[in-house]
Amino acid sequence: VEAAKRVVRLYDSTIPSGNGYKVRLLLSQLRQPFERVLLDILKGETRTPEYLKKNPNGKIPLVELEDGTFLSESNAILVYLAEGTPYWPDRRLDRARCLQWMFFEQYSHEPNIATSRFWYYAGQSAGRETVLAEKHVAGNKALGVMEQQLSATSFFVGERYSIADISLYAYTHVAHEGRFDLAPYTAIRAWLARVAAQPGHVTMT
Ligand SMILES: N[C@@H](CCC(=O)N[C@@H](CS)C(=O)NCC(=O)O)C(=O)O
């Protein structure tokens, strides 16, 4: 496996971001030091011409590698960093299963749970009652799918902690901030505790 170029800088957000946290958590578990640059997304600091040169999509997280390369999209960064480590499985099918859960996270989980949390967090929920109600239905559906998997296995893929767990942990463990009630999801709550007990774990704030 080609060695990963070292991450020298992580562009992250002043408002605690689950997507930024995914990268910080894995870097911590890999014991890799890095510089953290905090941007205020509410002030449009990811939309300046200078930042858009680094990431044309205008979002954090973004990592800068030692050779000056930039890589965006939290889950892509996780895959890059995890290759050749215990957090990315050896078996071909298990690697595809990690991606299966990470695409699920981006399409069914994050747009509902993270977005609801952001609107409450940033005081932008007023006037969004209808869309918030829709996001709660869809978010609970995603939590139901996770609950079903975690009732059968201790981690998402291959009974072993991987970047699929990191990806889904980031916004699930703060789902209450988006007014999701995790009380009925007993398997999810047990898994949250298992993830938080992993070596090198750091909290989001
Ligand atoms: N799919 C992206 C989502 C990144 C994202 O939504 N970033 C938000 C903060 S969590 C952001 O930078 N928003 C600022 C903006 O869009 O201007 C990922 O997984 O990295």
C-alpha cells in the first residue's frame, strides 16, 4: 500500500461540525498531529475566493497534505487516511460494505440529522417547521436502519470498528441537538458507547 501523505492542516469549523470531527477523530486515533484552521461558516469564511481555490465546493472539512494537495469530502478523507490501517478492512467485500454505509450516511443520514441539528444550533429553525418535520421522518428512518444492523452486529462492518463507524458516529451521537430522541434505539445507544470507548477516541468539542 502506498503510504499516505501526511495531513499538515485540517480546515474545520468554529461551530462544532460532525464532518470535521470525523477527520479529527481518525487523525487522533492514528496519532497524527496536524494544524487545525477554524473557519466561521456563518460568516461565509468558506466562500472567500481564496478558500474556493482550495475547495471549489466551499465547505469544510478540507485537508492539506504535505505536498500541498487538497482533499475534501469527509468520507473521502477517511478512506484516504485509513488505507493500510486497521480502520479500513482487508477483505474486498468488507471495504465495499464500509462504502455502502458511508454512502448511506451521506444520502439518508447526514442530510436529515446533521441539517436539523445545524438549524437548531444556528437558531435558524423558525419558519422551517415543515421541512424539519420531513427531516425527522427521514432521519428516524435512517436511525431505524442503523438500529436493525446494530441489533445483529457490534459494529457496522465485520464486527470490527472501522471508518464506517466513525462516519455514522459523528452526527448520531449529537442527534439530540437536532431534536431526535435516541431513547427507543437501544442497539444504537450501546454502539455509541462502544465507539466512545475505542483507543484514541476524542470528543467532538
Ligand atoms: N458532504 C460534505 C459536507 C460538508 C459540509 O456540509 N460542510 C459544512 C459544515 S458541516 C460547510 O462547510 N458549510 C459551509 C458552507 O456550505 O458554506 C462532507 O461530508 O464533507
